[in-house]
Amino acid sequence: MSQDQIVVTPVSGKKGRARFVDLGRSFAERLPHSVPQLRSEQMELVDPGKNPFFGHARAQLFIAERGGTPVGRISAHIDELALAMPAEQGFGPGTGNFGYFDAEDEAVAHALLDAAEGWLRDQGMTRSLGPISMSIWEEPGLLVKGQDHSPMIMMGHHPEEYRGWIESHGYAKAKALLTYELDVTSEFPPLIQRIVKSGERNDRVNVRQVDKSRWDEEVAIVLAILNDAWSNNWGFVPFTPEEVAYAGKKLKPIIHEQINMIAEVDGKPVAFMLTFPDINAVLTRVKGKLFPFGWFHLLRWLRRPDQANMRVPLMGVMKELHNSRLASQLAFMMISQIRRNAVKDFNAERGEIGWILDDNQGMVAIADAIESKVNREYWIFEKKLG
């Protein structure tokens, strides 16, 4: 076998998944501004026995080698719930995905994409969409803008050259996802402050903090609003009950009541906004390792994040209120309370909102109104499989 020959091999089982995860970590270590993630969490995401995503999905992991040296990786996966969605919403019949894409060079990238596409074709797929690693709710998209600064919690980070390698293999942009950043130490513009104060005087409206003492009930409320609010959005795939329970367990340690809000109208929950302190700051200090002292630093930080920047990864308003003035007012009220509490209780200086679909006019208008600016852009690519 030639030393220059690229061999792409499917991997499975615990050892195969460990090689796959560790190879991705080695790529991340070389990338400026990358943040080392917890290996145990990365292992769990690709484990069919632990991640409930696999309750409605199937996947194949691949590793590329050149001369016996690992030089890249990719996943190919099919989400049955995504197949059942209308095609105009991004997924739909015949659409499979690739994800966890890392490559040493363009030749390796093309070999990996060939392998993923071949597996998808064998499974009856006619279209490849990615990178999505692996659920749309995990790390969707390839970073095409914003490599000059570190990502916040649960955001991917990729080299600039990956975009060209994917495009040169016949892929085109299907959708852009944006994140916006803002200085949370500054008050919002006067118009937004007036909108917030008007809402606070409305007896029908109540914006309250999430109550962790009844956590399961609150999670159910948030996920019910999310599944309704996002049901017509591009890329939407509903959460299953198993995923709701899994997400609730995973998110509870990073949820602080004063920066997570539920809005009620006439006593009915109709909107929510989740905010996570940027755990990547402490993961950088412990280099993504829990032992020997990572656990101590991580747990101490989680109890009381200090000088923590904040990310709003998800918000939603029930469809019955879409395109109404009340919907945007509720959003401004929630984010205004979160901003104040983040500064007061956690000494936050910077916030990030996203991702936001680039054609989501309502959310883009809200981001513009509070004078936030796009700081990162992710693309999801598509290709017809002949």
C-alpha cells in the first residue's frame, strides 16, 4: 500500500468511538482559540447506549488514515424524525447527514465525504446535509466567520479551510446560522426600555424566573413551548420524551434561576429564554480534564460563576403570538431581566445570542434592536446524491 494512499475505515464499539473522539480532540488542540471539551461528554454523545438521539437515528463513524496515521474523521447519520419533516423545512424524505468533520487536507476531506455519502446512498438517501454533529440541537453548521475568538458553550469551532474543501466536493450553502454578541454592561436603547416598562405595567403579563425546586415541571413547560414555537422553523426536529429527560438532567447544573425566564400571559406559559454561563472559560483553565483537580474547579465555578460571559442558546414564543407586538415585547422583557441579573449576580460583561437563522426576521430584528452585532456565522451545506 502506498504511503500516500488514503484509507477510510468504518469504526464501531467502545474502542472505535474512543479513537474517533480522541482524533477530534487532537484536531481541536491544533486550532487557535479552540476550547478543550470534557472527553466524557464527547464520548457520551456518540454512544448509542447513552444518547437518546439514537432512539430515532442510526449512524456510522469513519476514520481516515494515510500510511497508518489517522488524518481525519467523519460521521454519517440518518434521523428518522427528520425524514418525517416537510422538505421545505430543511430535512424531509431522503435527507441524511454528515458531521464530526475533521481533515488533514483537501484530499482527506474528499475521501471522508465520499465515504459518508456512500453510506448514506446505501441507506437509500438522496441528499446529504451537514455538518450536523449529530442532532440539529447539538452542534449544527460549519464555522465560516469568527475563527479569531473562542466559541462559547456548545458552539463548534472549525478552521477556515474546511469551507473550501466541502464546497469543492460539490456542496452548496443550504442555510446560515448567526450568533450575535453585545456588551451587557450597557443599558438597552431608550425605545427598548420603554417597551419593557410598558410590559411590566401590563397586569396580564408576568415574566418570572425558572424555579429549580420543580425542575421537571419547568423543563416540560420549556420543551412544550419550544416544540410549538419552532415547529415551522427550518431544521426543526421535535424532542422526544427521552430527549427531554436527558436534556433536563444535563442542563440542570448550568441553570441559574435568575438568568432563565418563563413569560406568562393570563397565567399561561407562552415564552421562555434560556441562558447559560460560558463554561468554556473554566474548561480552558482545566484543559478539558476532570482529573486530578478539574472536578474541584468545575464544581466550584458552576455553583457561583464569576465574571462569566453569557450565552442565550434558545428562546421561543408560542405560535399563537407569532408576528404580534406582544411576542417581541415578551422577548425584550426576558432579555432585559437576564441582562440586569447577569451583571448584578455574575459580573458578566459580554453576552451572545444564537444561533439564529439568518432569515428569521423576527429574531434578527430583536438582535438589531438591542444593538448586538454578528460575531460568528455557521453554514449548513447540502448536496444531491446521484
